[in-house]
Amino acid sequence: MTIDRIILAFAGIVILVSVILAYTTGNQLWLLLTGFVGLNLLQSAFTGFCPLALILKKLGNAVNFEN
């Protein structure tokens, strides 16, 4: 799995979990997390900077990434 796919999977999981938490708890503040992830994906598309990618690259020796 490439770093790009890991980032997309992680973002999708965080968005789904935050929406489920907002629905089940009734606390709409969880939707701020959804907005944050969405904005981070958007800025990453334009700038190429992604904090999760930096973390995954530093863990590159511990995690086996295939190209």
C-alpha cells in the first residue's frame, strides 16, 4: 500500500468516525473534525504538503511501503 492510499484511507476513516460520533452523541462539535480533515485534503491538493505523509515517511523503516 502506498503512502497516498494510506492517507486517503485514514482520512476516510476519520471522516466516517467523526460523522458517526456527531450523530450518535448529538454533539455537533465532532463535525469540526470532519471539516478539518476536508480542509487539510484540499490544501494538500494545492500545496503538496501533508502532515500525515511526513509522519508516515519517518515511520518508513518500521512500515513496509510498496510502490
